Amino acid sequence: MVFYVVYSVPKEYKCRSLILKRLEALGCKRICSSFWEVNERKIDDILKIMGENQPILLRRTRDIKRPSYDEEGKIVDFGSLIVLVYNPENNGNSKIKWLLARTPYIRLCRSVYAFPQNSCRYEKKRGMLEINFLLMSVKEQSRDAMIFSRIVIVNSSDVMNALIERVKLRVANKTEKILNGYKNLIDAFYSGQIDKKYLVEREKKLYNEFRHLRRLIFFYEKWLKIDFAREIMKIYSVMRKTRLLRENLKEGGI
């Protein structure tokens, strides 16, 4: 049975170097960044080395496991995952980031991302990138990229909240970016810095960003059972203000 461990890299170089040396001394095989293949018999020692660096223990299985939820509908196990690992220093890194930005994932650490094993969850009717297309495209951009299928998180009870918070932070950051875009647009128009044409063009771009975010949110809500209604309503509110501004300009013949 194959095990892997991934962890958050310490900020201090000495700490990073110490973890690396200790893992190598235990016979661990570094795959990329802070993603390692580890010996099952030495897992306890390996987790101790990680300390408070949020270690995530992974295991490769033969069968595909479905996500599981408690009586309240909250996710308690992600089920089988596909894990993508790539070299962040690769020349095609910008293209990979563009692809990942349009795909729902759980970030395990830098350049290590997890996706649900069941690709049918990526509903094409919502315009979501299909997982096989994403993985194929990443491989084209980074020849040393690696894909691991049928991966489950062993210590999910310990890391579940932290991983869910990473997803929430991703959505929150995208929401804030769109909100700021609309607010800056309205302020710029009222201060006379832009004209109606630019207002309409910029509004369309912001709406496209919102549509993409909404697709991600629908996916996360279905898979992880996270409620993002508050984020959606915030954007709807500022969109209405922008639309009313545009309609008033039209009625005023401006």
C-alpha cells in the first residue's frame, strides 16, 4: 500500500531544511515541493517531524470511494481524489495557473492540488473545465507534472476544517476582487474618470468573472456542501447598483 504526505512549508529556511533532511534520513522519497512518498512503517515518526506544519497523510487505494456526509449534510470525508503535482518553476506555470483558476480544487500545498475522482461532477452544462482536459493540458505545459488517482486522505478528521477553510478563502478572495472591481468602476464614473462606453465594457468583463465564480460556487456547494449564499448576494447587490446607474444614464440620454 502506497502512502504519501504533504505539508505546509515553514517560512524559515532552517526549518524547511531540517524537515527535508529528516525525511530523507527516514528513506522518504521527495516527489515535488513538499509532497513525499513515505514508508508505511515510519508514518508516526514522519508526522512527528512535520510538527505543526499541517501534515496531510494520503493513501492510494484500489477502489474508488465516494464522499461521505454526516446527518447534518456536512462533508466528513472527501472520498477518492485525483492529485496533481507539478513543478512551480516550470516555464508553463502561468498557463497552468490560468487552467487551475477555472477549475474547482482543494489546495493541499504549493503546486499540489486535489480534485474529486468522479469526473462526472464537472458538469459541462455549467461550462466547467472537464478534469481530463485540465490534466492533459497541464501535462502539455509541464512534462514533469504527475497525476495520482484513487487517493484518499487518511487523517481527514484532523485536516478537514483546514482544507475547507482554504476553499472558503479562495471563494472569498475572488468575491472581494469582483466587488472591488464594481465599486471602483462606480466611483470612477461618478468622479468623471471614465465614460459610459468604458462603464459598459468593464461591466461585461466583471460579469464574466462573476459567472465563472458562480460556476465554482455551484460545484463546491454540491461537492463540499458549503453555503456561499452570502458571497453571491453581495455581488448581486453591487451588480444591481451598476445596472441602475447604466439605466439612469440611458434614460437621461447620456
